[in-house]
Amino acid sequence: MKHILRVLPVAASLACSLGTAPEAPEGSLRVLFIGNSLTYENDLPRTVAQLALSAGLQECYCYQIAHPNFALEDHYDWREAVTALEDESWDFVVMQQGPSALASSRANLIQWARVFGDLIEENGAQAVMYGVWPEHDREFDFANVSESYRLAADAIGGLFAPAGEAWQFAWAADSTLPLYAADEFHPSTMGTYLAAMTVFERIYDHTAIGVQTSAVVDGRVQSWPLPIVRLLQDAAAAANAAEDARVVTRRR
């Protein structure tokens, strides 16, 4: 299913802690995000950078190339992301497209993850597949979406950030959490925060638990009570821990 994703005035933006810079600060962690509005809605890269800042970790120079309704195949044809990989040095490259739950979409995701995986390997960076979620009326597809992104990560020796599974862990604790935006596909600010924590944990190898007492999304402090912030942090950590356990089991 093709989704009409919202357009931002600027498709590529920087998130370097809370500001922007023409070049990566010396000593920063360089992270390229390649995706669509599930990345740029509520500025997930900037939210990841703020988590690193709050944790007192290496500064994140997070650069996103995200266009409405783009799949990885579209990014390859558009060449902007390819050029960024050929001309710049990165530590991590975080990729996503739509849910990709159907068999044909899964095959497409894996195929183009491999194409970008080769470019990422040549760059010397580590690939990360940012596993998203289905639209609200296809909640039965959560497992299929996660499996598509997990298989894509396996195909390229990448990391898997299970954002969709983190949403499910959060709902298991509180089913009323508003993780979808009003259109019931894009993430709300809370949904982005939860997704950002799964990515943060993967690229920094650091727990999100206790990193913030007040959540910051797209540079704005949220008014959520501390128990909710902690619930979301626990959900992100639990999703990544469950994925790590799956990896160990598969290797036995």
C-alpha cells in the first residue's frame, strides 16, 4: 500500500545536539538517516541527538535525507543519499521505508537494503534498519513489519532498531498511550520519542532508561509525567533486549 506522506519545507535537515552546523563538529558521532516522513515527522534524528546530549555521550551529528513517500529504491534513483555515502564519512547509517509487511514489499526492502548495504560497507559505516509499524487499521501486521526489517538487517549484517515492537511493549503497559498521530499512520510526538530511543540505544550501545526525566522531542520539552517517560524508556529497552535475545537464540 502506498501512503501519501506529509511534505516538510526542507527534506534534508541537520540535528547536531540542539543546533545545526555546516560541518560535523570534531569528535562527533556521524549518523546519516535515510527515509521518509516516518523519520522526519517530529524530527527523529534531532530527538536522537538530544538523548545523546542528555546522557552526556559523544555529540551526535545527525543528518537526514528524508523525502515524502520514499522507499530505499527511490533514494537510490534520486542519488542524494548515494552521493552522501560516496562523498562523506559516516559512523552509522539508519534506514527505513514504509511498513513493508507484504511479501513483495519485504523482498523490495531486502533487495534495496542490500544495495545500500554495499555502499555503507564501502563507506566504513554500520548499517541500522529502523523498524517501523503498520497503519492503525492493520495492527495485525506489527509482527510482519518487524520481521521484514529484521530480515533486511540480517541480510546486510546490520543492526535492527525495533521501534514498532517498542510501541507494542509500551501499549502492553498502558493501552491508552497515543503513539499514532491523528492520521493513524504517522507517529505522534510520543511515538517518535519511543522510536528515537530504540535507535539511540542501538547506535550508542547505551540504555535509554534514566537518560531524561523530561522527554525532549524535536527540541521541545514535553509535559508528560515522569511515570510515562519512564514507561516509554522501559519499553524501548525491553524491545531491544528482546531482539538481542532473539539474536542469541538464532545463533545457537
